[in-house]
Amino acid sequence: MNQRWSPARYARTADYLFPASRAAVEAVDLRSGEVLLDSATGTGNAAAVALDRGARAIGVDSAPEQIDGARERLPGVAFVVADAEDLPVPTSSVDAAVSVFGIIFADNPIRALDELIRCVRPGGSVAFTTLSADGWPNRARTLLAAELGAPAPSFPTLWSSDDAAERAAADAGLESIEVRSRELRLPLDAGRGFAEQVTERLSALAALRAQLEARGDWVRASTRLDEYLAACAHVESSTPVLVDPYLVVSGRKP
């Protein structure tokens, strides 16, 4: 995998992403007593959902610091440091598997998806979530990178549309494929700068902010980011909410 986050910085991001983990686990219809594999688990969001449903979980992530955080959070879960493209899980040994904004960032996401499916028993379900290239977090990252004079951060574009995601699942051998559109929602405090708030919540934006602050360029960059976010915020009941679309792709292993 090509992403690294510190647990302290990632904690609030994990909170923001938690609804997507719930959606992914719901998509595989996990039952009490079953075993779920969570590939690129981060700090264990999907594993936590599995436990709430009376199931067991195995979490795998390539970042040791994330696994440390997951073990502290969920001491009863088997968490392992390993790459999503080479999972240390026996073939056909789990009832279901998910990856929540995980395998899409692998160096070879197709290989990572194949590995996810390999571990599931015949008849078991697999689900993964994928981002929209048009979502506000990706555009915010691009804007802040430009303020640093750096190229836009890489974005996992392979499966950022319904058709591409469905095709990937079919090519990987899944059946009964469903692609569902979902939204992550980030309520904002209208009395504070939006740039301040989103860089507190998303670790990738926090990292860019730290670089800009070190150079003395954050004030200018935050003004530009505020302008962009104010234009794309969805207002409900006088409260601004940033809405980020994503896809939940699920299918059954033959």
C-alpha cells in the first residue's frame, strides 16, 4: 500500500469514515458468528462494526502504527501487519470480506481485490468502497498541493465511476454485483473557518496544512480553501454540510 497515517492524526478521519464501514459490512450481510476480513483496516472501523453484529473479525493493514492503534481499540480482534496484495489469510477461510477506502490505494488494486476475494469461502460476500474524483476532499487536496507548488496528490481513479467499479468486480469473478451510491457527510460550524475544520478532520489535509504552516503560507492557502468549500457546501436547516459521494460495490464469490 502507498498510504501512511499516524494514529493520532488519523483518529478523526476514522470517525468521519465510519459510516462507510457500516455500509460495507451491511452490504455483505454479515451474520452473528461469522468471520469478516477487513483489508487495509486502518484503526479497525469495519472490525468494530463486525463485533457489534456478533461476528468475529480479522484486520490487515500494511502500516504497523495503524495496527497498533487498532489493537488498542479492539483487543479481541486478530490484527496483522501485511500488505493488501499479499494477505496472510488462508484461501476460502472467511465468510465475508470488505475493504473501506483501502484496496483502491494499493499499488496494484486489481491484485488487492483478487486477494480479498481469494480469502472468502465460496458463496461468501465481498464489498469495497471507492471514492469519487469529484468529491470535495480530492479537490481540497489538489488546491493545497498547488499552494505548496507541488503536483496534485495521486488519486485512485481506476474505480471512480459506477461502470468502472462494476466492471472491476465482474472481472475479478464476483457474481450478483451491486453498486450503491452513498454519501459521507461532514457538518460544519458556520461560525468557524471551513478550512480550519476540514484540516482538523481529515489526515491527508492536515499533513498538507502542516507543510504550509511551516512555510508561513497557511493563511493564504486557508483563504483559498475557505472560498472553495463555501461554494460547495450543502446547506440544510441553516447548517453547512459538506457532502462527499462514494460507492459501495458488493458481490458474491461463486
